[in-house]
Amino acid sequence: MSDLRIGVIGAGGRGDLAAHAHQPGAGSRIVACCDMQAATLQQCRERYGNDIFITHDYHELLALDLDAVFVATPDFWHEEHGIAALEAGKAVYLEKPLAITIPGCDRILETAVRTQGTLYVGHNMRHMAFVLKLKELIDSGAIGEVKTAWCRHFVGHGGDFYYKDWHADRRLSTGLLLQKATHDLDVLHWLCGGYSQLVNALGGLTLYGQITNRIGPDEQGKTPGAKLEHWPPLSHKGLNHVVDVEDVSMMNMLLDNGVYVAYQQCHYTPDYWRNYTIIGTEGRIENVGNGEDDSTVIKLWNKRHHGYAEADVIFPVVKEKGSHGGADPKIVNEFLEVVRGNAKASTSPVAARYSVAAGVAATESLRSGGQPVEIARLPAAISEYFA
């Protein structure tokens, strides 16, 4: 089997994910990288070999003979880079979110249909062990028919990752109900078996707007990684010169199958994890932990109790090797098998579009005082292509 030839647009940051595809002699190799930072391109040479093609111009990369391309640039570039890669005839791994607007998502999907291209969206949480266990239990009928669900997302490192660079600027990210919540919205849709059709939301910039220690408008912000010493949250320094995205938000969703869903997000909690609770006609399940250590469990209540009771059944979730609870190597390997024609994708460009749409609509609602917003449906021909 000859190696797939892989290129990476946006090799820094989340572009590190592509390293899982560098398997010379075993089926795939990274042969080209594009990034705006010279230091990042030098790191690519050290990681992938001196013979790798490097460039600052993604057009030059797309002109090469490549089987597939990873697009891992900042979110506001996803539409342009994703469309260009599809137009160039490459199989595309497009990091989430699909785009930062609903029309942008639809233009990407329309391009994939027109070019008959392979589009794979990086919703890696569908490969996380605890999410897969939740899905398995729901599909097995462990809680009966799903009726309602919610997710509480405690983003303890919000100040480290989302308020010191472009994420904090709504012109570039739309907001964190899109950028950060798109994973959770995709999982909620997946677990509940439907897509949001009506949403409303409330929230605000309640803490980080008070911090006056900012970088200058000509400086490039850098996220330092999660630092436990950055506490309490008001002690953060070096925030982006523009900070106008909400740090607390909560949204309600009515799915197209009648399921009611809620999502809450806070970016200055002392802990970091997300808790999903799914309730059906015969019980409820929830996760405690994110699979990042051996303490994660799924709890199932399927008997009647007076007051609070420990779960009737507890399922341990074994920690898997690799970043993001083992999801990153698994999603990359699946993408490579999709490119080879040996597998079907467990992620969905259509679902990715609806997760963005829910986040965009909720942000619109939030910024208009909580007014409900309806979500436009995709044309049937596009949904059918990806089905």
C-alpha cells in the first residue's frame, strides 16, 4: 500500500493533530505544510523531515499532488480554505467549527456536493469513550425514549484559551456559543437524535470585561495553555485588545424530533469538565468526568427512588491513550480510512452545520434579549448527498 500524501494548512496550534497522520511506510505521510509563522514551519521540518514542502501561501500547497488536506487554521479562515481545498480536488479534514456563519457552512457543503468531494469535519468528541458509552446506552434503550437533555460546561481554562487572542473578538469567532459550544451542541444533537429548530439564549460578559490589562492592537495574542496559577480569574493579564464575547451563556433548544435540550457555559469556573444528563421515558444517564483520567464513569438511574439515590448502575470508562481522551488519533485514523474508501465517517458535515447553526442562532438570541430564533433547514439534496 502506497502512502497517502497529506498536506496541512494551518500547521501550528490545532494543526498538531495532523501528526497522527504521519505514518511513513505505513499508509500516510505529511509531505507539505502551510503556516504564516516561520517558526512553525521550521518545527514542521523537524517533525516531518527536511524534504517536506513548506510555504506561507496555501494556494501553493493546494497546487501539489496531494490525496488529502488538513485545514486547521483559525475559525474565520475555515470557509475560504475549506472551499479552496475542495475546489482543488483534495479530500478535506476541516477542523470544527465548519464555519462561523450559517451561510458560510452552506457554501462549504454546496461546494462539496458540486465537486463530489470528500468533506470530513473534526468533531472528535464523537470518538471519546465516555460519549460513545452514553450513545451506546441510549441506543440500547437503557433509558427508553429520549425526551430531554442538558449539558453543563465548566470551562475552567476559559481565560487562558479564549480571551487572550482572536477568540475574544466576535468579528472573528461570532462568539463562544459557537466556537466553544459547537462540540457540545453536536454531541447533544447526536445523543438526542435530532437537530435544533428553535433556540433562545441569555448571557453576558460578566467577568473578563473588567480586566484592563490588555495587549496592544498591533500585538498578536498567545494562549499560554491551562495554568493552575491563573487564579482567581480576575488576576489574568495580557487579554486581547478586543474582548466582546460572552463569558457566561445559557441556551434552550427545541429539536426537530420534539426533544427539549439546554446548554450552559461558564468560562471562569475553578474546574474544567462537561456534564451531560439525558432523560428518557425509563430513566436517566449522566457522565461524571471527561475520560481524561481513570475516574470517569457513566451513571444510570432506571428505578424509582425517594430523594437522592446513588445510580442503579455505574459504568467505568477506561482512559484511552492520546490527546483529548484518545479521540484525536482515532478520528485521524478514521479520516484516513475514509479517504482510502475503507470506512464511513462517524462525523457528519450536515450535523456540523446544524451545530454551528444552533450556536449562531443562540448568539443572535442572546444579543437581542433572548428572543427565540428559528433555524433554516438545509436543502434536501445537500442532506441526501452526505447521508
